[in-house]
Amino acid sequence: MIDVVDTRIKAFGKTPKANFVSPSEQLITLTIGQLQELVTRAVEKALQPLQDQLSDMEATITGLEAKVTTLESTQDTQAENSFIQLRLIGQLREATKKEPGKTETSRADKIEKYLASRPDHRATFETLKGNLGVDKARLHEAIKTLMKGSPGQYGIIRVPGDKRKRVLVMLPK
């Protein structure tokens, strides 16, 4: 009996039934409104993930714009602070520049007279230090004052035989 049922079940699936149409070949009737509704739902369903991504991107862009605005503000503040610092440095430099005092002017005059009295109008720095009785730093201050007071009238050269020694020269007018 099981064999008979088994054979009938197998035969049931193999033999086509009368007036049987597979679902893929069935005709259906839709109105234009129903078709439009189906297409609209399908398009909306397909577009929803893209719209979500677009919303996320818009939120990201808004956040980035806020960061850019903050960075621009910070940059402007830093530029303004740098400008203030440079202006203060310039003011400090001007404030620390001092006019030569009586001592530097007196030493510069002594150097000028000494060079004028020499036939070659020149003297080594060592000779000038000994003549003025000052150290190297004070001699440089006096020479700087002399050259600033008479631009183009004096020059500094190196001794031809010894490149370490320098000579102050009164230039011809």
C-alpha cells in the first residue's frame, strides 16, 4: 500500500494538470494608478538608503563647516597676536637703542685725532686699545660711534700678513 501511494505522489508532480498555468505565465490586470503606486513604492524603497546617506553627509558637512569657521577664527587671532608681538619687539628695539654717551663720543674723537695724526691714517685695533686704555668691547663701541657719526669716512680692513688682525683706516675724501 505504501508503494502505491508513493507512486501516485511521484506521478502527481510529473503530469501536467488540465488548464494549469504557471504563475510566471499568468496574466494580471492593473490600472494605471495601481501600476504607478507599485513603481512609486519601489523607487522610494530604492532611494531611502541614498537619502539616509545624503542626510549623514549633510550633517558631516555642517560639522566640518563649523570646524573651519573655528579654525579661521583661531588663525585670525594668532595672526593678530603675532602682529602685536612683532610691534612690541620693534618698540623694545627702539627703546633699547641708545645714543652714544659722552664716554663713547670722547673715545671716538680720540680715535679720529689719532688716525689724523698718523701719516698713513690707519691703526690696528690692538694699537687703538692700548692708546685708549680700553678692552675689546669698549673699543668696538667707540669705533661704532665713530663710523656712525661719519659714514663713509672710515673703513675696517684685515692685515695682509695676518688675517686675524684688523685695521681701522681713515678713507680719503
